[in-house]
Amino acid sequence: MDEPEPGDVFGELIKDAWAVRTGVGPRPLAGGRVPRPVIEIIERDDGLINGAPADHYLGDPGEWQPHDHRALRLCRGAVLDIGCGAGRTALELQRRSMAVTGLDVSPGAIEIARKRGLRDTVVATVEDFTRGATRYDTFLLLGNNLGLLGGPEQAPKFLAALAQLAKPGARIVAQGTDPYGTTDPVHVAYHQRNRDRGRLGGQLRLRLRYRRLATDWFDYLNCSVPELEGLLEGTAWRLKSVDLQDRPYYVAVMERC
């Protein structure tokens, strides 16, 4: 069996999802005529495979979850939307006349964000972006992008990079997921498997797939609030508040010490 090819997995699925939503441009087809829904495939290192429609990355505010709206109300000053994808939240902040930069590692996703009207965009990792001179008041990590902390080894580097980009009094507004309320035996077993290997229970090892493409394997973190507090110890950030209204999802605000 042929292995999937490396490539801009997220960008390709976003471009196809945009074509399906708008009817403009080449679209994946079922049976040669009917547009095929664009599905993001998430493969976990224990063999679990999940699929999710990619259209939600393009959702307008009327399609958002309640915690997304509450999180945007916590933004102030110049905002860096990290993992902005197709610009879902950055475009809304721009519409509200806020200064916002959309950052993503996917050239394809940024291409669509620009087509949708996002003016200030960057294709880079957070660590690479620290080489510039721009500084921010708010770092936005929505769409479960608290997961970009990765785990105990990666989080200090990521948080240090944000501290380099921070203005005095800056904050991180991040949406995360507490993974431990589940009773699904597949997930419960995975949490224990991680702990047996010295990892956090919700420290996922994933790769994304779309059509014939696949990313490299990477860590993505679902963590409890106490685990998050532990990751912040010894960094330039402290936990200020947590919105738990939509459990198991939460919005955490961290402030620069």
C-alpha cells in the first residue's frame, strides 16, 4: 500500500472547503458531478481515526459556539490570532475595527484568509515570528488551540515565544478541552497509556490526513485546568481566570507576570 504524501494538508482541505461553500473554483467531486463534503481525517498514534467536516473552519459568527463569542469579548489592543486558519475569528475582530494579525503555518489556509478579506497575515510558527519587531496585547488561541502548547516539553518554549512578542500587561485568551470527563473506554485507555509512558493523559500524538496527503506526527494537548496551571509554573505567564460555562470546553485567560 502506498504511503500518503507530505504536504500542506490543512491548506488543501481549507481551499476545497472554501470552494464547496462558495461554489467557486475546483471542488472534490463524488461520482464526477456532486460536490463531496470536505472531511478532515485525524489519526491518533493508538490507531484511532476520526473524521470531522472542515466547513466549520469557515463558519460565520452565527455558527459559532457560545464560548467563542465570550472569548472575543476578552480581546483588547493589538491581537495575534494564532492558528488563525481561514480567518474565522480574525475577520470578526477586523470587522470590529480591532488591530489583528492572523498567523498560521499553512500557506493554503492563509491564502483563503486573504481571499476572505483578512488584511494582516503571516505564514510562520510563533517561534519564527519572534524575530520581527511587532508586539501584541492579546494572543488568541481559539478552536481548541490551547492544544498548541503540545505538552510539558514543548509548552515552555511556546510560552517563552509569546512572552517575547508581548507588550506589558499582555494576555493569552485560549480555548481548551478537559479530556477527563469521558467514559468512552477507547479514550480512557488512551489516557492511561499516555500516563504509563510518562505523558499527560490528554497529550495527543496525531497526524492530519486529507485525500492523499498527511502531516508529520505532532503532539497536541487536551488538559485539565490544574494541568494547565502546572504548565505555567516557571514561565512568564499566570492563570488569571477560567470560563467553565461550556464544560468540558473552557476559556482560560493568562496574563504576563
